[in-house]
Amino acid sequence: MIHFIVFPKVYVYILKNNPQSFKFDEYIQNNEKEISLKEVVKEYSPEELVSQKSLVDSIIELDEGQLKKKLEYLRGGNILKIDDFQFYIDIEERELLPGQDSDELVLRFDLKICNKEGILITSINDNYGSEVNYKNTVKSFLRNISNDLKYSLENYKTIRMQIEERNIFWTYDKILPYSINIFNTSNINPKSRLANNIVFLHQILLGIIGVVILFFITLTKANSSKDILS
């Protein structure tokens, strides 16, 4: 447990605070960085975020009169048509519990944006959940979505920068295959004082565990031999 769980997590903690604490084999470093970049792109879909934000912002600048309608209008299953766009909300609700307000029953809340022929352009998931206020205007709701998309895009850029420039991408799953064989320092080589101390402790504990296991195996064999002779 210590070898497979505790030490890998300690190494991840050290690397997050100081990515230069360990030096990895160049192939390992580049490969894990590339995998991390692909993962963050898959998680955030930055091109889709940019496209969706641009689309929402363009709708906000359109017909002021239509956008002044309350969000309750869309909640009733109505479709709002503005210039070349029409959109509606697709919601999934749960049963109301005692003491809950009617605005607290949303499980899923998606904004569907279509062209004037009704063909879906994009679907934007809203993460407000129970915080959706149907008394707000549609324009206010769209602005909130635009801000959410902007926030997600900024998060993506920050994480990508940390991966590319600071090599902050190591996780438990990524470090585990290399920390298992901690005696092979060509894969993971401690550089900082703290990293060296932790690796030394790791190796010492593994050595002690190995000796204890060997002792019990030898003892078991010896007892078995005595039983046979008896």
C-alpha cells in the first residue's frame, strides 16, 4: 500500500510544487506531456468553446425586444426566433421535494441554438442546476452562459500553459508506472534535496520489506523441512 499509493502521491505533490524536483527520461517526459495536452483538449474542446461563445455573443447583440422576455417563456417549451436564429431550452427535472421552490428541480439544462430552418447549430450545457432563475431575462441568461464559456476557455489556456511551460501535468496514474520501479533512476531521477530524501526513504522501506518477506519465506521453508523430517 505504501509503495503503490502513498509514495506516488507524495511524488505528485512534490512535482506540483516544483516540477524541477525530478528529472525524467526525455522520451517519458515528452510522451506524458503530449498525452496530457491531448487530454486537456478533449476535456475542454477549446475550438467549440470559442465557436459557442462567438455565437452566443452575436445573438446577445441582436433583437433587444425578444431578449427582454423572461426565461420562463423558454421553460414553457416555446421557441424564440431572432433574425437567422431560433433557440429553445431542453430541461430534465425531478420531482419537487417538500419545502423546495419550483426553481430547484432542474437536473439538466441545455440551450439548443438552431438556424432559421430549425437545424441544430450547437447545444450548450448550462451548469447552474438549481441556481437557474427563470425570472431573469433571456438576455441575462445568455450573458451568464457567455461568461461561463469565457471562464472555461481561460481555464483551458491556464492549464495548457502549465503543461507546456512549467511541466505541471503529473498525476497519480501517470507517475505510478515509473515510481513502481523506483530503483531505476534513469526513468525518474530525483534532483531536489526533498526529492532525494523521499526516494532514499522509499528505497530503504522497500529494502526492509524485501528482507522481511525473504525472512518469512526462509522461516516457512525451514519449518516445512522440520515437519517432513519429523
